Amino acid sequence: MLDLTEQIVKKALSLGASDAVAEITKDKTHQIRFANSDITVMQNWHQVSAEIFIALQKKVVSTSISDLSKDSIENTLKNLVSAAKVSEPSSTYKGLAEGPFKYKSVEESYDRRIADLGDKAIDFVYSAINAANAKRVAGVLYSSSWERFLSTSAGINASEKGTDIEMSTRAFNEKDESGHGVACSRLLNRFNPESAGEKAGEIAKLARKPIAADAGKYDVIFDPLSFADLLNCAGRAASAFDVDAGFSCLAGMLGKKVANFRLSLYDESNASNGFGSVAFDDEGVPTQKTAIIKDGVLKNYLHNTSTAAKYSTRTTGNAGLVAPYPRNIVMDAGGYSKDELFDEVRNGIYITNVWYTRFQNYRDGSFSTIPRDGIFLIQSGQIIKSLKGIRVSDNLLRILQEIAAISRERDWIHWWEVEIPTLAPYALVKDVNITKSTM
Amino acid sequence: MFDLTDKVLKIASKDADYAEVRAEHISSSNLVMKNGSVESAEFSIGSGLAIRVVVDGSLGVAFVNSNDMKEIENAVNSAVSLAGKASHGMKTKANFAPEKPNRAKYEVRQKKKVEDMSLDEKIALLKELEKSVVSQKINVPMRFFSLNDELRHKLIVNSEGSKIESVIPKVNLFYMLTAEKNGDTEQRMNQFGSSAGYEMWDSWKIREMVPEEAKMLTTILAKAVAPPKEKIDLVLSPELMGIASHESCGHPYEADRIWGREGAQAGESFMEKDSIGKRIGSAAVTLVDDPTIENSYGFYLYDDDCVKARRRVLIKNGIVNEFLHNRWTGAIWKVPSNGAARAGTWNREPIIRMANTFVLPGDHKVDELFQGVKKGVYIKSYMEWNIDDKRFNQKYTGLEAYLIENGQLKGLVRRPKLEITTPAFWSAVDACAKDLKFSTGNCGKNDPMDGAPVWFGGPHARLRGIRLG
């Protein structure tokens, strides 16, 4: 396939493109969905596609195709060059990263046993369902193997392959009594589907007979599952593209304090066994660990070559050719055990999961998100009641400022709601604004 | 790939109780303009086959985008084999609800075809919008526009003899504007979409709306005051009635949610199988979901289970009337499908999706709704919204909103928050106006996530005795 990406780039240049990138991805993905403790559907994807990007005198156009025949590619390139000719120069496009580069394979990122999993996946599903030990269990198991091939006109010819497997499980008992657990890995021997079921089942059991909560300010312990959702928002807001487009509360804050000194947050696109890890970005730049926030201070936005040029800095290996993005969000661990963290709370709430996070204003950070699954009232460090019907209505920057304690324990989180894989701890946040329906 | 469908159906039917092959070819484009600069122009051509089989009450699906028959055959055989193996441990086995074979071919006619629009013409459309904002000399430092179009050709054949072929174009504009004053900001996100060609651009009245909204943001920053705290009456615009229809009526009436199939992802529902016939709102509320509206963003005439589409009346005069079904939930509940199965694209499973969900207009003039309010708030647009995963507790935070005193619109109020349960919302509606307007959205559901194009809307409506948060 690398021969083909090379040929596409050469052909694009011969047709008049000044820069060209071709990336082909092949993937085989298997999925088992289940609900009410029964399998509901088994799905398989066998896909190949090519992404082609060209610049012609700073006029930027791209395409995605699945027909990789010679005729299809030639027609596509001709159409692309024609389109570029009538387009307008981008004022922000600054070229591609000049290679070649030396790459270091991502550690713990490929396991043939995942690629060959077959119907063993069914056993994983039932092991998670059984581990939950709940009245009803729903969820999904994915396993995937993939390859990518990248060539650019700036001297890049690179390829890599990977595997991944993940389980998301939600356990239900009586009305409004539910819990959620997830597990994900790049290697089979680091994958524990039972742990997802066990956690979901434990929270569902603890969530017995929830009662309506009072609105007000509470100290909140966010579970890694719920805090990962908020860290996803912070990670996305670090993309230089989002900063310029108005989708970020981190705009204009470089070098300034944006969070409590306890918070250090990174994009670690090359993390060992990182669920989103790759060896190189979409320009072919080796991926790296980039500090977004260090000790509460905003250190870097995430860049490709073009956004880096605007900010007079170097690419962070986070291309997206148009918009840079984080691949693994990693928060530094703190010094507390989970129990010690709970001991810090006199009167507060433990939120195990959230969903539907929406911003009133991306620029100033005001948002709300809805806890789902177990929500618990904590008094003097102990869980004393199960709650329901609340909403976190606050500001992302204020939440990051009010982080008061962080656990040593961290979990990798990736599921339907948390799209960017995130290594998140338990976090205690002071004075979180909790609202609920007024009628 | 369309020429392979019969051959693939034959292979899939061999060892399955039901088989279906869906072929799609999608040519699409996306143009992004950020702060006046063309950031990206993308043209994509995608095609693929989705093969569904039911084996002993177990559902298997294979998605392939190769023309290689050997690869397709391997994928199909794998789907049949795995579905068969999974069936052994299953307690709830379901075939599809009975349906007569349907055969039809339809196409949405375009006056200004998406495939004929050149890139420079599209750039000109966005530049015009960009200019309409920056020429006003107001402080709107961030402007983001994304213009999408597609032409989707779809052919579905199944082992029962159904054959449905469709060609549907779509055009969609999304934008976000950020206004700033002394470090304070307000933002407006909005979207327009139709199943049509570019002739719809003029009907959206986008040229007038974008500069007006930009100016409104700066006025909100300059003049809006805190909303009242006491109980008041509320007048909601079609935009607000639309999002409430979609979130707190359409979603909880999806039978797959009620059964629990989306439990670990988009969630379940506060509705129960026996909620039909129970009161959920006032007699002023009749709410429907209708895929058959010409040129609507959620338009189709046959769903992806090959079932003929029709209007579904979800709430009739305040009473729960009907849920949304596909053939899978139909089989489980032993009811006919009402044609709600849809996949957003070729590599997604068709599941129950809304199409165009809206409150039917009432018999009041819009002015009459305001005249009946002594003290209240009118919410015209919103930014933040969300709802819990059973669709019971929802929140809408107003953007452009006004105080009402003695039937008259007064000054702007800033970010009024309506946080309310679903029964309280629909029970508080005492009157609906005669008007009707739709908003555009991409509804998120399914796993993997599948954004389904939808409209949602309604008339202006009045809600009595509301306490804002």
C-alpha cells in the first residue's frame, strides 16, 4: 500500500499540486452489542479508504475515496487539482512538515490475538454480564485491527499497524439504579472485561432507591469516568484550530494560570498501550507527549505545521491536516488514595458518570452536563444516600481552578460519550454548582 | 456496487432466515471558512455494502466497501456464522415484524443540483455571509461557517422480495459567531438543512439572518439584564418548541430505548410499553414525527427496513398515542413497524430514528399568545441544552430572550434557564399559535455514533406558571 500512497503523491505533483499527502487506512472491526443481558447484534466492518490532500498555491483541497483502482485515483486527482484552481488561497496554510523523520513504534500497540479473536469475543461479553451480577446488563464489545500508510511530498513514507479492544458495560437493577464501567487496551493480556462488569454492577447495587437531591453548591468527587468527559472538553479546547474558531475557553490564555496548581494535563499521542496512540500524525510528524496545562498554567496549544506557524512555535505532532486534535488525554496522578479523597469531603456528592455536556458559550466555558448512573451524597467521607435528578451547571475553567485533591489511581476511559481516550483520576472539585428541574 | 446486490443477497440468504443487502454511493463536499479564510474544501466519494442477516433470531451485520467478491463473501459468511453462534445463548430471539414486499424507486428533484455547484460558487455563498457580518463594524472576532452537500444513491433488496431505490440530495449550513465586548462574549450556533439542491439557500433567508444574529449578540452583551426569579408565563419560539419536541418527546418514544437496546449508549426512556393512552401534556399539544415532508432534512418515503413511511402521531391532544418502531422492535412487541428504521450512512446499522418531529400548530395568532401574558419571558433562541438519558429532566438556556410585561415585549434578558421535567413542560402548554417553523439538526444515536439528519419544530407556544432557574 505504501507504493500506492507514494504513487498518488507523485501523480498529484505531476498534475500541478505544490504539496500532497496520501493516507490509506485498512481496518477490520468486530462489534457485539448487548442489552437486557442478551446479545442484540453482531457487526463486522471490513473497510479500506484513502484520504488525499493537496495544496496548490496555498489553495487547499482534499478528498476521501474507497475505490482505489487506478482509474478512480487518476480521476480523483484531476478533479482535485481542478477544484484547487478555482478555490481561494488559505491565509492560514503554511505547508507540510519536512521529513523524513525517524519513528519509534508505539509500545504495546499490536496484538495478533486481538486480530484473530473470532467468536471468543462472545465469551468476553458473557463474562462482563456475569461479573455485573445485576438484574439487566447492556453494553458493547469492540475489537479492531488496522493498518495505515502515509506518504507526503515533504519526504514522508511511513506505515504502522495496531490493534485495540474495549468493553463498555452498564448494569441496571430497579428503577433509576444503574452503574457504568469500561475497559480498554491495545493488548489482550491487559484487557479485563470483567472489571467493566464488576464496576458497573457495584455502582448499580450501591445506587439503591435514589432520592431527589437539593440544588446548591457541593464539593464533588468525580469518578475517572465522569472526569474524563470534562477533560475531553479541555483537551479539545487546546486545539489551535478550535482556539481560533471560537470553540475554546483557552483562547488568549497561553502562559496564564487557567487551573489549580494541582492540575497537569497532557496530550500523549504516543503513550504505551494508549488507546489512541499512533507513531506519527497525519503529516507524518512523530507523535509526542505535549504539556497542555502544567501546574495549572496553560503551556501549549496542540498544533500541526500550519497552526504552529501562526503561533510562532513548532508542531506538536497533532495534525489533522486542517485541525489538530488530541489523541490521548493524560492527567497527572495526585497523592491521595481513593479512600483518602473521600475522607476530605464533609458534605458532598460523588458523581460516577455524566453525559450530554453542552456549552452555552465555548469561549467563556459556561456549560452543563448531566450525571447518569450512581450519584451519591457523601457526609464525613462516607456514602450515605443514593441521589438522582441533578445537573452540573458550571464553568469549565472554574472547575479546573477548584480542583482540591487528585487520586493516585487512574483509569483509561474510552466509551460512546468519551471519544478521546483519557487517563483520568478521581478528582475532588470544590463548590460545584448543582441544579435540578424547578418543576 | 449496485450490480452486486442480487448476487450478494443470494449468498447471504443461503443459511439465514432473513437477508438484506443495502448498497450506497455517496458523493459529498464540505467547505469550511474560518474568520474569512477558506480552511478546507473536501470532496468525498464513498460507497459500500451493508448486509444484514437474521439466523435463528440472532442479528448479524457485515459492512464492506470492497468490490472483491471473495472479500464480500468472507464478510457475509462471517456475519452468518457469528450470528448463528450468538443465537445459542440468547433469551430474546427476534426475527423482523411481518411486512409485505415493497418495490419502489424515487428521487428528490433538484432545481440547482448539488453536483453542478462549483467550488467557487460555494465559496461565494460563504464569503457573502462573512461579509454581511464584518461589514457591520461590530465586534464579532470569530466567525465559523461549514457548508456541506451530498448526493446519496441507495438500493436495498431483501430476501422477502422488497426492492427500494432512492436518490436524495442534501444541503446543510452550520455556523457559529462569537461577539465580544470588554472581555465578555456571547455565541450563536445555528444550522440549516434540506433534502434538496441549492435552490433552498434563498428560502432559508440566511443572508438576512446571519447579520441580524451577529448584531443581536452585540446587543445582548450591551443591554441584556437578569431574568425574573418569580413564577412567570413563558412564550417559546418554534426553535425552542422544536428542540423540546425532539429531545423530550421524540427520543423517549423510540421503542428500542423503551425496550433497553440503547441502554449503554444513548440511554433508555421514562416511557413504558403500557404508557400508550396516558396523559403526558395539555390538550393543546399534538406532536408528530413525519418523514414524508417534501424537502425536509429528515425526508424519506421508505425506511431502511423497506417499510413505507408515514406520519406518526406521538402525542394526540396531550395523550401518548404511538411509539416509533422498526421491524426489530415490532417483532419483539408483536406490532407492525411504522417505518422509523434509518442508517445515517452505508456503514451503520438501521435503527429507530426520528425524521421531522414537531408540534402541530394551534389556532391562536402569535400576537394573541403575548397579549395573554401579564409578566413573562419570551425565549427566541438558545445555545446550551441537554436532557437526562431517560428523557425526563431537561434544560434549555436562552440566548435571545425578552421580558414580557402586559402583553408587550420589553428589554433583553440574559441567559434565562428553563430546567424542567418532561411532564411539567408539556402540561404547562396552554396555547399554540398558527405558525410553524423547523430547525435542522444531526441527531446522535447508535453505536458507532451515527448522526441522522432531522428537522424539529413547531409553532410559537405559551407555557403558564414557569419558574426559571
